[in-house]
Amino acid sequence: MHIAHMQQLQYELNARVAVSKMVVLPRCLYVLQNSMCDIKMNTFQELNSFLIKLIWTGRRSKVRLDILKLDPVEGGLCLPGMQLYYMAGLL
């Protein structure tokens, strides 16, 4: 499934977050782990902004990224941050 195709699909917010966790994040992690260069903070910020565009399908975000990263008990959707996701993959 291509990322451009995923932006056109009309899913609910929970489904878009689930698709990003199951499809997009593992692909990004694979590329980051296999790159031989140093990864800067700017890269993670760009990936987070790309993830927000994917989740909100290019529209203005209605919920901050910090809130999406919270646990469901606290009102979030358990969206992992790219930098922590990358560091956890290095372990």
C-alpha cells in the first residue's frame, strides 16, 4: 500500500492512526536503521509532521500531537513518537 494512496482513503481517526502504526512506522524504522549516516533531530521533526499530514489527510490538525501520543485512558490514541520509536528499535 503506497502512502499517497493511504492519504486518499476515508477512514476514521482511529483507523488512520492504526494504519500509520502498522504500515508507515515500520517502513520508516527500516529505512532509518539501515541508513549509514547520522540521523539529526530535524529528520524526526519532518517525519512527525509527515505523520500528522497522513493522519489528518492534509487538513489542519484538530488535536495536538502530544495528545495523540497519550494512552487511551488519558484521552490519547497511543501514537508513538518517531524518535522514541527509532531508539526502541535500536535496542
